[in-house]
Amino acid sequence: MIRRIRGQVIDTTATSALIEVAGFGIEVRMNDPETLLVGSEARLSTHLAIKQDGMELYGFTETADRDFFELILSVSGIGPKTALSVLRRARREALEGAIGARDLGYLTAIVGLGKKSAEKMIVELADKIGAHAHDGEDGEVFETLIALGFTEREARKALQTVPDTTTGKEARLKAALSARA
């Protein structure tokens, strides 16, 4: 299994990048190839998909994105092209929040999944992601926002606007409340 590549970016398209590694031009399908500059060095975490008609390499600038991609692949009926399409349409953090909060509307409207695929994703991944999406301080802030009258969706959106640099329960709650105003 190819888990990581490093090489010079030869070309990019809307859906992939061509990376030269040890003299070979390797096409890597990506959710964000526009972040790579032609001529620069790329370091990508990868997933190799083996299919009946060949192999495809999927690359991610962040290992967490690759891991989330592989989590999406664990959902029955969702293949690598759909999983990559999901990551093209929404940030990983937003997807984790939507799945953890069981927000079917977000997955169907924003991400563009069909209702059945979105429901499968929620059923199969919510428990795996839910604990991660609202853990620690954010879990308590999320619950406080709900107690203050926010809907789950509003609370999740408010938490997503809080900068990662804001720490502490009270500071994160204050930032989330100011996002609603």
C-alpha cells in the first residue's frame, strides 16, 4: 500500500495532480489540487484504491483528511470517487460536525449526497465521529448552547466559527454566542 509520496508537482487539473517521484509521473486524485504549485515539492498522504479496471491513487495534503476519506469509504455503497467528491464540497471539520450531529439536511443540501447515502453515512459513522466532533470543552459548550435555546444545527455552526486558538470553556462559549449575534 502506498501511504505517502513526495515529489515535484509537474501539472495540476481540477481533480488531480501529476507528481514526479523517482522519475515516474504519478497521477494523484485530490480534493484540493489547486493548493499545489507547479514546480514545487508536494508531500501527500495517500490512499491506493485497487479496482477491477486498475488502480487509482488519492492524495491529501493533511493526514487527517486521508483518514477521514478512509472512514467515509467504510460506509457500504460509497466508493472513492464519491468520498473524494464529498471532501471537495465541504471541509472535513464541517463534515465531522454534520455527521456527529446527524444533520441530514447539511449532507444532502450542501454536500450533495442523495438521501439514502447521507442516511447510511450518518448511521454508520455518527457514533465513530460523534464522540470526536463534540468532545471535551466543545461538548460542554455545545450542550450549553442547546440549553440556551440554540438548535443542534445552530449550535454546531456557532462552534465551527470559533477559532482553534480560542481555548477554555468560557472563552469558546463567549465566541460561539457572539457568532450568533
